[in-house]
Amino acid sequence: MGTNTVEIRLGELADIDSWMELVETVRESFPGLETREDMEAHRNTVLEFLRRRSAVCALQDRKVVGALLFSREESALCFLAVDAAWRRQHIAEKMVGYALGLLPPERDISVTTYREGAPGGAAARAFYKQMGFQEGELTEEFGSPVQVFTRKR
Ligand SMILES: CC(C)(COP(=O)(O)OP(=O)(O)OC[C@H]1O[C@@H](n2cnc3c(N)ncnc32)[C@H](O)[C@@H]1OP(=O)(O)O)[C@@H](O)C(=O)NCCC(=O)NCCS
């Protein structure tokens, strides 16, 4: 198995079960996915993004190993995760690159992620910096301290 077996494309409604299986494995990394009700609401959110063609996935044999939600209206990345067994193979980089191609070229792109020093946040912060995002405002999301990162066009 190698990265060349992974396909990057827009997610489809038929991907939802496999998508949510991936989310289940990373839910502890994300505020707002604590309860069964949170997960049910998140599933509906993902379905909404899939319908709006604003969900990118990485597939290995029809299994979702990477997931990215983005907002065309906000010019923002909203959710990003790669299966732990598939990290450091440039899958997140390819998914973000795919989404950047679908976002308006004249607007900055923002994302909120872990603050410096937050447990588990090192990968995401290193990743966004490597993708050209710069550190911005400290804020909160679902009651958790986070930081905005912005990629200038
Ligand atoms: C953050 C995350 C999506 C990165 O996915 P990934 O597919 O492993 O990332 P990529 O392979 O595309 O990484 C590209 C570059 O980012 C940097 N990077 C990624 N992970 C890193 C890590 N753990 N430590 C240091 N740098 C890292 C490196 O420069 C890497 O290039 P290299 O491997 O050639 O050195 C993944 O670690 C993840 O799902 N984490 C848990 C969930 C999460 O934190 N999501 C984001 C919350 S907003």
C-alpha cells in the first residue's frame, strides 16, 4: 500500500458511513463531538456539506482515510482529519490543495485549530504552517480555546 493508491475527490452521499467511521476514530481530537447527539448532529452537518459539494475525501478502496469540510461562503476550512495509519503521506496536503482549487482565488482562507502547547495540536499547527497559513487571533470554539490561522492569497 502506498500513497499512490489513495484517490482524492469530492465526497458523495454514499461515502457518509465510511466518513463517519473515520470521524469516530478521531472524535477525541475535536471539541463538539463528545456525545451521541453531537455525533448525530455532526453526521447531518457532513451530509449538508456533501450536498453542497464542499466535502473532500481521500479514499483507499472505497474506505475514507481522509476527510475535509470547507465553506465556499466563508472561504474557510471547517474540519480536517486523516486516519492515524495514513498520516505523513501528504494526504492532508493533497485534500487541502484540492479544496484551495475550488475556493475563490482572490480571498484569504482561514481555519481554526489548536493553540500553541495544546495536547495533540502539534501536527495540525505544523501542517497549517507548512501549507502557508499564518498564526492569527486567539478565540474559542465549542468552549475550547483555539487559534485562527490565515492563508493570504
Ligand atoms: C493534522 C493532520 C490532518 C495532518 O494530516 P497528514 O496527512 O498526516 O499531513 P501531511 O502528510 O499532508 O503533512 C504535510 C506536512 O505537514 C507537516 N506535518 C504534518 N504532520 C506533522 C507532524 N505530526 N509533526 C510535524 N510536522 C507535521 C510536515 O511538514 C508534513 O510534510 P512531511 O511529512 O514531508 O514532513 C493529521 O495529523 C490529523 O488528522 N490529526 C488529527 C486531527 C487534527 O488535528 N485535525 C486538524 C484539526 S483543525
